[in-house]
Amino acid sequence: MFYRENGQFKTTYRADQQILPIAQDRVALYLLLAFAFMAVPFMASDYTFRAILIPFLIFSLAAIGVNILVGYCGQISLGSGAFMAVGAYGAYNFFVRIDGLPLIVALILGGVCAMLFGILFGLPSLRVKGLYLAVATLAAQFFSDWMFLRIQWFTNNSTSGSVSVSNLQVFGLSLESPLAKYLFCLSVLAVIALLAKNLVRGAVGREWMAIRDMDVAAAVIGIRPMYAKLTAFAVSSFIVGVAGALWAFIYLGAWEPAAFSVDQSFKLLFMVIIGGMGSIMGSFFGAAFIVLLPIFLSQFLPALASLVGIEISTASVSHAELMVFGGLIVWFLIVEPHGLAKLWAIAKQKLRLWPFPH
Amino acid sequence: MSITNGAGPSQDESASMGGSELHGVKSVGANKHIGDVILDVKNISLSFGGVKALTDISFNVREHEVRSIIGPNGAGKSSMLNCINGVYKPQQGSITFRGQTFGHMDSHQVAVMGIGRTFQNLALFKGMSVIDNIMTGRNLKIKSNLLMQALRIGPAQREEEFHREKVEHIIDFLEIQAFRKTPVGQLPYGLQKRVDLGRALAMEPQVLLLDEPMAGMNVEEKQDMCRFVLDVNQEFGTTIVLIEHDMGVVMDISDRVVVLDYGKKIGDGTPDEVRNNEEVISAYLGTSH
Amino acid sequence: MSFFLETLFGGLMAGMLYSLVALGFVLIYKASGVFNFAQGAMVLFAALAMARFSEWVPLYTGITDPIAANLIAFAGAGVVMFVVAWLIEGVVLRHLVNQEGTTLLMATLGIAYFLEGLGQSLFGSDIYKIDIGMPKDPVMLFESVFEGGILINKEDFYAALIAAALVVLLSIFFQKTATGRALRAVADDHQAAQSIGIPLNRIWVIVWCVAGVVALVAGMIWGSKLGVQFSLTTIALRALPVVILGGLTSVPGAIVGGLIIGVGEKLSEVFLGPYVGGGIEIWFAYVLALGFLLIRPQGLFGEKIIDRV
């Protein structure tokens, strides 16, 4: 009875086209943002920031990027780890070599590097799709692994490829504390999520979805597949690159190429599949799920096992994690290919009727 | 049944051509003014590996007319449209549109030149709503770049609203208002065909290639579709090239007809001429016993 | 010169090992149009099963003869792979009939993760040995032709022979038998094959069983060489370019592709590597595959991919 569209008539197209046409949704979002910006800082412990919130924010950002490419434009990508790496090392190089470069500028430049890399390795998408495109993106992944390990220039001549940054600040405010890091990531995420949402509900988003659904018909109405696919790669890798730079600078502090291995690529893909392909909100769900699941399992499984008197090692928990991931991927693909976002939409539909049965 | 006045995409041509009130399937269009040749297909030959789909096909289409292409299944009708559209590239022959001649067409170029298309097997974007599907037809006319769209302020927002209004006119014209937010995959076949037409109309095309727009429809649905096609032709002057199997429709609404059989042209002329053509009768129309 | 030939032979034999894994990919793709990302996980699973069984057989049955123990372990692992194949078909594939390729691809990715977790849960995650009596010492050949001779690893040599034999068997199976024809029909179009009465489910179980056995053989050989450990799953990723080169639908292509990749990797590492910092093995195969994708996506021997409107 609370979630009703009754009486919410739109008299302009602008009102009908807005991101959240239903007033209750808008209120919910504002409350959530207020909560995230103003309440959470007082409620969360350092551990919560470090282990849950900051990874969640950064992965949500990366998942939005991957979703644009895989979910909206239908181009499968197993190379997201490489784009994160290019973003991270790109930002690093600018940050370290140009004295006094503001952090935000470095992050954006890292994103630009990732974007160029993404366009380059997105070129095969003009010729092939599906599995073959997946192979092309894997080429990007392994090439990037090698590039940052072996080409000394990228890592400021560090022999092992590992680098670090410190003393980060933004507008004079230090980013050492977990709270500051959290707020910074939250702000970046909010801005980029809004921009991304505008893109996907605009003309270019429709182009992407047209290419995904039927590229021959898209060409006939005047959509150029090349432009659509390459912009998808560009925008996606920019966002993933910025996320990679954030991951490196803010979360890790010190990193090496292995932090952006092919496992990271798979993780991002899983976030998008589980969260919901072709849905910005789904990216958040997917990221939350992937971040929370290991923590949940490592608390829950030993407790469950001790009920039956078995001891579970951490190795077993990580094996269980693999099984749960794999099993859930398969389950979602069979039962609800549109992921958690679809389940959420169904729940909202039911909520509109509540408490009435029909 | 009357159509909402003034609905539909605006055109450079002046509106008000011929009658828009329709009873049954009979066309009126007495005031229609058929122009010069706008599309000229010369000696088109197309083969796939060893299969010859089209052999030396030549015909022309005049501006503002309704030109039908008929023939048995497998005659090459869809392939012909695909050649005009740039989906297939013929091995021989040329296509001339408004004075420009091409050996083969490029899909994008064709769209820019103002040739729109519907598909026999419905190439709709199943994941998007009706509004979004038809909005994709407006794509060529949207000018804001990526950054403007991301920020969605000022010109970009106004552009979205402008095109949304155009799309709403098309939705009114095709009487699918109730389904505008539904994902097209969930719509029944007849409505999907209307969305396909709407998407092509959104391009504001000069020439509209319709590939069996009435296939699989019952009598009422066919009447509706005919009404739409004729309205587009008569009110907005759009040249129509139509593939259709229903002889009643073809003979009633066409100005001229091309008949294909096994990839060859066996008839070309007005409906009456074609109806009395021996070859066409034996190949396709059949005689009554 | 002899060094070049050594590198060449080394590459050829490494290539055969890749081919073994690639064969599994080709089998499943040929028969169901599905690319099985889980092949690597299946190799690991099979190898783990065999390694542990060969440990447990002497313990539980008192049979201490290594050959007999290995045979029993092999048979046991084979049964396990049959069960896995049957489960995969029943639980996953049956529900995804006629979905698009990308969906199936991601489903096999999910299966891969699941098998990796399950395998290690059931059989443990240490490094295990498989000892099938393969000679591990190298041998010097052609000493009369080249000075110093060419060093060849006997183990790799035998592995190459086994792989070649497997390929011949599989080629015959696909080309000459009725089941093979049915498999090819299924790969082309699930629904059409169903409509002419081909029992889709049974065919798929058969194919995944065969792929499971191939995985077992591959796991056995790789495991004997490297020890059975988690990193075996990365071999699947290494073998992916092989099928791109050879063609996803070609059994001989898997061999040729494997040889080319094996030789290419070794030669490029030795002769190109020093100029660019070394370690180019990790991407050489992929970049080569990338080149093929742009020029000839169906690979050397694959069927041309036709995209219909």
C-alpha cells in the first residue's frame, strides 16, 4: 500500500524520462544516499570500511563498466583485469612522474589510458563475437600481465613490477583514514554511476542495446556497429580503468601485476551475471554479493560445521566459495538470466500489490 | 474508423494527399501524384555459393507510388530488398537512388539516404521497450555527443524530449499507446509488426521497404496494417515497396507490380496487366477451375 | 643448429600436450556447439581422482603392483568422469537447450569453478603424484647426424605418441560411425537434430563422457609431468588459442594447432624473448590467436562461420 504509482501522472516527457519516475523510488534513493554519506561514517568500524565497504564501492564501479560492455552492448569480455591494470599503472605513472599532479587528474588520466587500451583490444569485436571475442580479450589480459611485469618503464623501473603510492590527498584533505577513503570512493562512484545511467538511457545506450539484440537490423536503421561497439569498449574500459586506479591507490596502496590477473576478470564477469546484465543497479547487487559472500561463508560455514562436529579449514572455505560461485552462476543462468536486478524488479512488482493478493 | 489527424512523423513534403478514411482494403488516393523514377534497379544478379538467388533483375520505382513485389516462396523477393538495403551485396548490377548509382549499397549509407525497412522475421530489439525500439529509428537524427549525453543537460535533454515527441506521434498513429513501455518480446506478433513499422517510420524515410508486413495476420489486423501503409503513402508521400502474398491487398493498393519467380522477373506493370499475364498466372496466381 | 632442433622438438612435444587438452574442447564443441570452459577443471578433477585413487588402492585393497593399481585408479577415475558428465548434462545442459552461445559459455565457466571447488574438497588440495611408469630421463638422439646430438625428453615423446593415437581414434569415431554423425548433427542445430529423432540428452552425455576420458588422459600425462595441483586448470586457458588456430570443429586441427603453438611459444621465447624482456610465453599463443581471429576466424581447418540474417 505504500508503493503505489497512483496519482503520479506525468505531464511532460521530461518527467516521464527521468531515472526514477516513481516518487517512492526517488525518496528511497535520497534516503540511501543520505545514509551512505552521513550515517555510515558514524556507524561503521575501520574493519567494515576496509574489508567490506571500500571493496564494495570500487567493485560496483568496475561492475558498472563491465556491465556496459557485456550487459548493454553484448560484447563478452574476459579482459577486465587488464583494463583495471592499465588504469592503475597509467594513473601511477602520471602521479609519480608529474610533481604535484592532483589525484583526481591522475585517476582520470589512468582511465584515459585504459580507454585507449580498450579501444585497441576492442577492435577484434568488429570482426568476431562470442567465444572468439572472449579469446581476443584474454589476449589483452595476458599481454597486460606481461607488460607490467617485464617492461620496466611502466613500473618506474621496479624489478618485480610492484609499486606503491602514499600520502594521497584530495583538495588538501588527507586520504589516509578509512573514512576518508570511503567517502572519496563513494563520491567518485556516485558521479560516475550517474553519468553511466544517463548514457545508457540515452541514444548511445539504445545503440548499444540494439547491437546486442540484433546487429544486422541495427545497421539497417543507420546505427554504425563499429561506432557503437568501440564506444562501448571505450566507455567501459574508462570506467574499469578508474576503478582499477582506485583499487590500486586507495584499497591496496601497494600492488603488483598479479593483483589484476585473469581471476579478477572472471570475478567482474560473475558480478555482472549474478547482479543482472544490462542493469546499472544490478552492478551494485553483483558487487555486494561477490564482496559479501566470502565473508559470509568464512563466518557461517565453520559455525554450521561445528554444529555437526566437523572442523572446517580455511582452505575448505575457499573451496566452498568456488563451488558456491560456480553453482550460483549456473543457477542464475538457468533460472533468472537477468540476475538479482530482475528478482528485485519482480519483488517491487509484488510490492505494488501488497497487501492485496491481486 | 478514422485516424487521428495530424498524427505521424512530419515530412518535408506537404501533407494532405488523398483520402485518409478507409473502408475495408480499398485504396482511394485519387489525388495522389506519382513522380519520377526515384529508385532504379538494373541487372541485379545475386548468388550464394552455387545458388542463384537473383538473375538479371531490373525494375524501377517511382516517387510516391506503391510498388509491390510478388512471387512464390523462394523467388528472391526478400533477397532483392536485402540488396537494396545493403544487407547483401550483389555480384552484378547496379542500384540508382535519386540519381546516384552504386554497385552495391552500404547499410548505413542507405539509412542516411532515407530508405527504411521492415523485416519478414521481425528484427526487433527484444530487450527494449516499444518506445526505445522506435527511438532507435531516430538515431540518425540525434546529434549530441557522448559527453553531452552523459551529462544530460541542456541541448542533450531537449533533444531527447524532441525525439520522444516524434516517437509518441508514431505511437499514436499506429495505435499502440497502451504498450509503449512493454518490452517488445512480450507483445503478440501483430503488435510487434506494428512496432517494426514504427521503427522504420521513425527514420522519416523517403522510401519504405516492407517485407510481408501482413504475414500471419487475420483479416482485421490486415485491414489495420493496410490502413497504416496507405496513410503513410498518401499523407506523407512516402514511396512504398511492398512484398506481399495476399493478392487482394496487392491488387487493391498497388500502383504497379513486379513479379519474380526463381530469381527472374516474369512480370512488371499495373495490377491489371500483371493479373492477365499468362506467365504470371501459370507460375503464381493460378486459374480458377 | 642442433640447439634450434632441440627447441623445435621441445616445442613440438609441448604442443602435443596442449593438443590433448584442446581435443576435449573440440569434442564438445563439435557435438553440441558449446565451448567448454570447464575442460581445464575437468582435467584437474580427473587427475585428482586418479592420483588419489592410485594412492588409496594399495591401502584399501592390498594390491601393491603399481601397474594394476594404476589401471584400477584409471578405471575408477573414468567412472567418476562418467558420473560428472551425466550430472553436467542433467543438471545444467538440459535446461539451457538452444540458449545463445554466450550463455552456455558462461554456464561452463560456472561449472569450471564448481568442479575446481568440488575436486579439491573431495580429493584434497595438496600436490599429488601420478606415477604411470613413464621414463623421466632424457635421451640423446641423432648423435651421428648432429654434433652432440639432440636432447629429447622421453616422457614428452611418449605423451606425444599417446596424444596422436587418441586423435586418430577420435577422428575415426567422428567420421565413420553413426554416433559420430549424430554428434555432428547435434552441433549444427539442437532443435533440428531433436526433430529427426536424435536423442539429444543421451548424445550429450556420451560426448561429455568422451571429453571426460580425454580430460583424464590429459590429466594423467600432465599430472605425471608436473604433479597434480591446482595450476593444472590454467592449462585450459593455455590450450584455448590452440583451438582458435586449428579450428573449433576440427580434430586434426587441434593437433596442428597445438604443434604450431608449442613450437611457436618455444621458438619465440628463445629467439625473440631476450629482446623484449623475456617471458613472452604467456601471451604469444594468445596474440597469435588474435591475429588469426582477424584474418581467418574459423582457424586453419574449421568450418566457415556463417551469420544468417
